[in-house]
Amino acid sequence: MDGVVADAVVVAAGRSERMGGRDKLTADLAGRPVLAWSLAALAASPLVERIALVRSAQAAALPTEPWLPAKVVAIVPGGARRQDSVMNGIRALEATVAPRRNAGGNGAFETRVLLVHDGARPLVSEALIERVARAAAEHGAAIPGLPIAETMKRVVAGRVGGTIDRTDAVVAQTPQAIRWDVLHAALATVAASGADATELTDEAALLQAADVPVHVVLGEPANRKITVADDLTIAEAALMSGVATRTGFGSDGHPFGPGTGLRLGGIEIRDAPRLHGHSDGDAALHAIAGALLGAAALGDLGSLHPADDRTPHGVPSGDLLRDVLGQLADAGWEPRGIDVTIRAGRPRIGALLPAMREAVAELLGLPMEAVSMKASTGNLSGDAGAGRTIEADAIASIGRIGGLA
């Protein structure tokens, strides 16, 4: 099903009683708070458009954290019960205007779903988010569940009282998802029945109270909830043993245009002819931006900043690259190394490479030894060899923020 768009409520208002009073959501996990990982995972999904974060009353009143993704449109205090906290997040989303977009230009609008995710599940994958959202769009409501592998025993007065049949049992996870139209109908039904006065442990329980069928998709073992201190150690080991680094490739080129003041590699070459483009035309920075986005699977620079009225004409490419770095940080990634090759028949730029290298290192927050800038100016073919264009290729490596190199 095409055109699925998701809003999300992240519930992070618990008391962390099994962490000895320590707030598990602010606990350090590979250099970032647990909650930062959970939010970054949702923000990285192209399906997720808006996030409402539900915190404790004290935390909700604090200034926003620098690691909060741009997709977080509201931070609200939680309620006495989980369902109260979720409702506070839902109301916050409903108070903002959700864009309504045509899906694929075929006259059909998107199907909008709500995801409810536990902020203490930092390792949820983009694939699981998409799987649950699309299942909810198709079936009305969906949750991820894991089959129970271990033998389960019933304990009575400290002794085994029997074996529990696990044939049809799963462990429920989040995010749990529901189409907005189904949610509104379910809330009305539950309110009319008085079931909202009871404790509902998760969103599936609310839907069951409203007789709404809930589809189950396969969950993920890594998507475990941080409950006790040992869970932090397990989660950090999973982060470190998983994909610690990624590599991406970017390429860009611009023709020469009118005027002087060439922008290339983050510096200005005043007497050289300017490159033509919607931005300042810095092909090297554009290639770097494309490589970083590709490594993080976040699309391309043209999608992020289209060459139309949505992007200011003549915008500095350094500003575009800083925005890309923000997108990476929202998704939990940071640059680790850059290798750039510039192809230009003119001007001669060999002597300028150290300045470019320094400028790129400063833009990316990298040490000089992590940045390589090279130029190919002779024996070139095509438009670059003829001096009509400047082209650049870049290879970028990224790593998890706070993770190992």
C-alpha cells in the first residue's frame, strides 16, 4: 500500500521503579540518552512525519535537549496512567495541523496512522516501524509480537504449578499502530462503555475493549525494553556488535555560469568563474552531502533541498551541509571520514586543497586526518576536461554517535 504516513506518540513518562529510582530514559547508552536513541529511530523513518513526546511533568517543563529531532512537534506531561499519557500525546498531535498530501499524484490521499512507542525501546529498527505502520494502514490496527521460545511455568506459592501453553502466545512490543479513523471510533466506544476507567496496559488492550481486531506482525529480538540496569549493558553490546559504521558515495557537477567567485570545497576562489546552480554551486560540498545521506539511507540532497522556491536561491552549500549533519544526528549518526576527488580542467586547484581540507574538516567537525581532498586536473575527458564543468565524487563513512569507530 502506497502513501502511508505516520504520526507518533513516544511515551517516556514512567517512574523507572526497577532502575532504583534512576531515570532509565536519561541513562547513558553508547554516549547518548536511551530516549535519544528511541526518538532518533522513529525520526529516521521516512514514514514518520510528526512526533509528540510525553514526559514526566518535571521533564516536560525543562528546556529542550539538543538531541531532540526536528520531527518532535510537541512535548507534553504524562498522566496518572499509561492511557492518560498516550491521550495527552494524541491531543498534542491533534492540536497541530497534519499536512494532507496526494499519494503519487493519482488522486488518492495518504493513509495516516498513529504509532505509539515506548521511549525505553531504543533499538527499534526502521524496518519494524514500516512493517507495523503499513499493517495498520491495511488492517486498521497492528502490533509487533515475538513468539515465546522458552518454556513457561506457572508458579504457585513458590513452586511450579504447571506448564503454560505458549502455542498461540507472543510477547507484545512497540510501536503499536492504528489508523486515525479507527482510533477515533475506538475511543468513542470505550468511553461509552466505561472501559476507560480501567487500567489498559497497552494500546492493543484499548482496542480489544472496543472490539477492534489487532493484526500481529513479527517483532524483533533487539527491540527489547530497558527495564533494569543489565538491559543497558545488553543494549550497548547490541549497538556495538551491529552495524557500527556505514559507507556512502556521492557525486555532483555544475557548469560554469556568469560571474566570478567560485565556491568549491568550502572556500571561495574570488577570481575564478562561478559555477551555475540553484545554490552557490559548490560541487564538492554537494558530493559530500550526498555521500553522508547515502551512508545513512536518508535519501539525497535534491529531495531534502529541491532546486525550487522551497530552497532559497543562492543558499550557501555550507548551510545545506549543516542541515544534512542535523539529519544524520537525528538518526543517530555522525561523520567519521571523508574522501573527495574533484575533477576540473580549470582553474588549477592543487595549491588550494589544504585550505579546502581545513574548511571541510571544520564544517563536519572532523580532525584533519579524517578528511582527504584530491584533485584531478589533467588528462580529463568530457565536460570537466574541456573546462565547461567542475565535478566531484565523495566517499563518506559514518558511525553511530557515541559508538566505536
